[in-house]
Amino acid sequence: MVETSVKPQRRHARRWRTVLLVLLAVGFLLAMVLTGKVTETRQLVKFEARGVLAVPPEQVHRVDLHVGEHTTTFVRLSDHVWMGGKGQEPISGELQEHIEQAIVFMHTSRPVRVMHHDAYRSTPLHEFGLEQPRCSVVLSDARRVLLEASFGAYNPQDLLQYMQLRDDTNLYLMSRFVGQAWEHLGEHLGVRPVSP
């Protein structure tokens, strides 16, 4: 009887497997380099803006900010050029960044909670700080009003803020930074928000 060694066959098969895996890895890297992108995985979720402002922020051409008794109007002249204030002079720098950021928040920041009218019907609006809101904002395009929002009191944990939209019976609990962006814009103009 002749004995044959099985070990050289195993080594030979293992060597081919290793070469095959290396070739597959190099082929994948070449495919990534040639296409210029990593293959898309289905685990990642694409971003969708779900804020209360349905149109893209670039479509907002006029902002009327009401803080207490004061109203300030801002008008967009082009992509990043705004005019505003009492003299309707061009604004830039930090003030321009604040107005653009506040508009983006309205477009991207989803309400944390929507309170339907039945849920708060027996509670007066002053409990939510909306009888005399801290501030209100009207966003318009070249032809019509896109959104009118009033920001009221903060929730007891000071993390969220009540918001009401014109012609909408629902109340919204928004992340506090959304309303604060408008309040901060008013403070930048020297106007303090009304405390409910």
C-alpha cells in the first residue's frame, strides 16, 4: 500500500483561496477608484427636510420679524444679499448668517410633537405663551405668504417651545433652538422678546 500525503493538496488549495481573495479585494478597490464612489449601502437613511416650511429656504424672499411692539422687515436681493432694518440697508456678516440659519431651521427642524386641537381645547392659549407670543415671523416669497409662525413659552424642562401656525388649529412643540434663532435675530437688532 502506498501512502500519499494529503497536506500538500491542502496547502495548494489554501494558497489558491488566498490568491482568489486578494484578487477580489484588489478588484473591489479598482472598481471604487474607477467609479469614484463607495457603493451605497441600504443601512444609511437619506436626509429629508421635514420642518414646517415646505419650500426650500432659497425661495424665501421676505421676512417680517415681530418681537414685542417692534417689526423688522428683511428682503432678499440675491442668494446671500439681504436688506433690512429701519433704513433698509444691506446687511452682512453675523446678522445675515442668523437670518439664513433661522430660515433653514424652519425648513429642516421637524416638530417634536404635534398637539391636535382636541388635546389642548380646554387649556387657554396664555398657558402656552401664545396669547402674546415671544416673537412671530412671517416668511414670504415674491408673491405670497409661505408661513406665519408665533413662538410662545418654553416647556417646563426648557428644552422645547410652543409654536402656532396661522390658519392651523394644531399646536407644535419645537426644539427650543428654532424659536431662539428668531429671538436671537431680534436681540441682534436690539429688541428683547416678550416673556409670556
